[in-house]
Amino acid sequence: MKKNVTRKDFLMKTGRAAVGITAVAGLSSLVTTANTQAKTKLTPWPWPYTSLDAEAVRIQAHNFYWNDKDCSSGTFGGIISALATAIGDPWTNLPMEVMLYGRGGGNAWGVLCGCLNGAAALISLVTTKAQSGPLINELWGWYEQAELPTTQANQVAINGQYLVHNFDQDLPQNVSGSPLCHASVTEWCLTANKKVSDVERKERCARVTGDVAAKTVEILNAFFAGTFTSTYVDPASVTACLSCHGSAVFNNVMTKMDCTPCHGDPHNPQAVETIGATASAFKLSQNYPNPFNPSTTIRFSIPQTEKVRLEIYGIQGNLIKSLVDYDLYQQGSYEVVWDGRDNHGNRVSSGIYFAKMKAGKFAQTKKMNLVK
């Protein structure tokens, strides 16, 4: 028997149906939107790269530093803006501000130099994980061993080629010996006799931002042209340290940085004595006595504030002892005693050894004879 449907029942049923249809339509819309979004073309990693003009990137990175992007975002932005012009998408959709956190060694914590942070991020975007390692090592190794700001960076300023002209004069250079922001900036301030707040220090970091951006482009250009050759090797002092601490002996250190500038030599620290407040030239004097047994005195002089490295090498070129390891010294003459022991406190055998001194661009070697 057919049931009569009242007007009220009809309206209620059709109302529920309408709600159901609306809900399904809404769900369909979401699915369609999701499908549309899912079909959006995504640029696969690594992102595309093309050869760039390193000097143009240098100037743009320096410009970004002074225009509120600082070091990390300045380096990163200097390169991606050039890629955005040369390639377009996806580089046109990536804000350089993503690297702002890296300023001042990471929000002013003074850890990894912001320039290196931004540069490594860029390298990691355009290369695979396996490819990026040697390129980043090359860049960071160059940074800790180079005179910064570079002579080229200073010359661009003197020529008035930067877009911002807060300080266009020559700036002092120094070797930081470290990829860390606080070490790099502090050592430069000591060398230049400037404060962190001085315009010269800020301009120094602006020029280094350009230096790192240009060096990164130089490395990437060579890599994609198939001509890149890695020149970075771990310093002998690091290899010596890791022979114990990075091996099965202790296995408690993982680093490529030189330990002694921050930690000193815990095995057999050497006392460097000042023997004169003035010096007219860089000089490494012949040790005395020579021949010697069991110890000898080595003197060196520097005519200006500079970071000094004084090491003892064996006849095979192996590092024996680090007497002075990238320590900053004022103008003057100094002496240090080598007691005939290696970096691990062991007495070395008789034979020929070499004292090697480096200070800025100066380098000199003296031959020594240990007899027993």
C-alpha cells in the first residue's frame, strides 16, 4: 500500500538531499582543488644553474648587505637574483630573506659566518648531496686561509664600483684561520684596531659578503663546466689532532677546523716570550743552539699586528709540532723554545727538522739539526 507523503515530509527530505548534494559538491571542490594543486609543476631538486658573472654578483651581494639583507641573505641574494634574471622560474619564486637568520653568525650568535651559511645553502640547492660536499669544503677552506677582504674587493671600492659608498678606501686584511663569525670578525677588529660598531667593520663584512658570493660563483661555474678541481686538504694540525681524537683511540672529535686557535695545545703548551717591542721587518731567525739537544730557541719578528703560525716539520714534510698556531701578535720580536717533542708529547729522534713561519703573506723556513 502506497504511503501518502505530506508536504512537510517532502520539504524535509528534499532539504536533507540538498544539504547532502551541497556537501558532496563541497568535497568535490576540495578534491578538484587538491588535484589541481597536485598537478602544479614542481621544479625537481637540484635546481637549475647557469654560468654567472662573478664580479657582477660581488657588487650585488655588497649592495644587498647594506640594504638590510646583511651577510647571509646578502650572499644568497646576490647569487639568486642573478639566477632569477638568467633563468627565471624557479629562482623568481624564492625570497632571499629565507637566509636572514644567518646574519651575524646565526642571529648574532657568532657561530658559522653568515656569508658561508648563505653560500652553502645555494650550493646545496643546485647540486646533489654528494656533489655539494667538496664544493662547500673548497669554499670554507678558502675562507679560513684567505686574506679578507680580498685585494680585489678593496680595489672595487677604491674604483668606486660598488653601488653603496659608505667607505670607499682600502681596508686592512687578515687571515681568520676559522669559518666562525666571532673569530673572523674579532681577529679583524684587532688587526684593524676598529670596533664592531665602526663603519669600517661593517664595510669589511659587506666586502667579504661580495667576496664569498663571487668565490661561490667561481666554484659553481667551474663545477658545471667540468673544470672544478678540489684543492682543499685538511690542515696538518687538524690531521695530527684527529690521529688520536678522531680515530679509534678516543673517537670523540668531528671537525675540519684547527683546534689550537681556540683550545691551545693541551698536550704540551709553549710559552712565547716578548724580547722586543719594535721590529722593522718580518723575520724568522736561525734557531740557537744549532745543532741542539734536547731543546732549542727560535726567534721571530713582525713589523705589524699579524696572525702568526710557527711549526716544526720533519724531513718528509710531516708536521711534528705546532709552536704558534694562527695566534695574533702585535709588532715586536718574540722567542719560543722547542723541547724536541712532537704534538703528542713524545721525544723525536735525532735528524734534520725545519722551522716554518707564516705571518700574513710572509713565509720563511729554517733548517735545524737535532743530535743525540
